[in-house]
Amino acid sequence: MILRLIPALRSAIADLWISYFDAGTGPATIEFYTGAIPATLGDALTDQVKLGTLTCSDPAATQTAGVITFATITQDSAADASGTAAWAYIKDSTGAIVNAVDVTDTAGDGLIKVNTTTVVAGGPIAITSLTFTVGGA
């Protein structure tokens, strides 16, 4: 399946998406979890373990032609738990879920790529850069 959007629509969708990241008065956050992404975002977590939370800049991102580029993301210098990062919630400053994305190491195809998905309690979790591309960009 292929979906391509005209540039103006890609930019409009990207701007709207960023407005959700930036909702509220503070920065968005990225929470890393083990296990499977819930089928319905916001459903109670079952066996998923929250590994840690990174803090986005405020505003979180900019976009050019539908490519959303996050500004600096502050690492979690002391992870909450040990485990294998499999996915992440991105939440606005009020804690409302904006979206969930898969997490893989740099060889994988996850939307968030990290140097290792193995997280050790008390150790760092970091993202050096993050971009999302709206269809067709």
C-alpha cells in the first residue's frame, strides 16, 4: 500500500501533530516500556514495565515539508527499572498520550532507534535525535 500526500497536507498534519506534543504549559515526555503496545492507547497496562522517562524541549519539535524533527531530548539519567525497551508513549505536558511508537536498536526499523534496547535500572536512557515523517514526505 502506498499513500502519498500533497506537500501542504503533509505540513498541516505535521503542524497539528506537533501541537499535540506541545499541549499544556511544559515539555512533552517520552516514556519507554517493555512488552507490547496496548491495542487501544490509554488502556491499563498489564505486563508492561515502565523503564524511564525522557523530557523533550518546549516546544518539542519543528517540521519542514512534513518531516517532524524533535529538538533536544533530555535523557533519563537513572532508569526506573531494568528490561528490554520495546515501545514508548509520547505524552504532552499534562500526561495525555499523543501516540505510541515502537523502539528498536539502530539495526531495526522502529520509529525510535536507540543504540541498545537493554535498559538497566539506575542507568541512562537517551535519544540523540528523533524524526517522524508524515506520509509521502
